Amino acid sequence: MEQVYVKKTMYINSNYIKKALKILDAKTEKEAVNKALDIIVEEDEIIKAHKEIGGTNSIEQVYK
């Protein structure tokens, strides 16, 4: 997927950012947010593939 970046101004839970920085070993908040979004998109693709082969979707329930 082509990477196109857009500038956004938003309020984000600072505790989540601090945890994401550590968990994702990110150097900046922007890097942490982008890595977290990458993970979510990849997980969605995995869930869709899993459904196509007849698996259950219990992981998906976490995001809804």
C-alpha cells in the first residue's frame, strides 16, 4: 500500500502514547502512532483471511 501522510491535530490519551512508545520501541510519538495503526491494519487483514478459510473471529471482538 502506498504511504501517503496527512497532518492531523487531535487529542490522544497520553498514557496510551507512553505505553505505545515502550511497547513498540518507538523514538517519537508520531512513530508510535503510525506503528500502532500499521498493526491494526495488518490484524484486520489476518482476521479477514482467517474468516475466508472458515476460522472463528474471536480476535476481532477486541476491536469492536
